[in-house]
Amino acid sequence: MDEAITHFKVPVEREPREVCLGPDGSVTHVARVLRMITGRWKLPILFRLLAEPSMRASQFMRDIPDISQKMLTQHLRELENDGLVTRRDFGEQPPRVEYGLSSAGRGLMPVLMSVREFSRDYPETSG
């Protein structure tokens, strides 16, 4: 077999039902992470912060086409509340605020890169 199969790349042990579906189970944790990154602009924000460790809101506005100031602010706040992004206020006038990935955000990026590779390995099929 020439093609690599994902479960051969990442060995996963079988889990009992309660470990998968219980209140502290795999489904709960994965669903929590998916909720954290769900939103039209959250992934573009996270990937921009991976490429550029510290960014101001105006840079996001230039780099991410079609994002509104309102949605940028909302998604940055949600990412900050979920612990994926840090906000640094310099306390200056005019105000200067920069955003960066937190340690949790940096820890999430290899997972997102693995998802990207999965998508490349298994392209969409029509029908």
C-alpha cells in the first residue's frame, strides 16, 4: 500500500465507551476545541498570528480581506477569552494594542497544521 493512512501515522488506542462519550470524554474535549475555533475569521486570525508573532488590529484589517472592525474585535475577544490569543495594551495615547498567540494558541497550531495535511491528503470528492 503506497498511500499513508492517517490512523497509521497517529497511533490511537481504542477507548472504552465512557472514555469517548462521558462528561470528560474525548467527544467533549474535541467539541470544546472546535467551538473555540468556529467562526468565519478565527482561523485566519490564528494563522496570521502564527506567521507574525505580534499584530495590531489595523494589520489584521489590511491582511484579512472583507473582515469588519466589529467582527475582528468580536473574534479577538473570543479567542482571548478562550485563552488562544493574548492582548497587550501599552497604555499609550493614542492607544496601542497588540495581539499574539498564547502558549495554548501555539500548542493548538500543530493540530491545525495536521488538519491542513489531512485535507491535502484527502481532497474533497464530488458526489
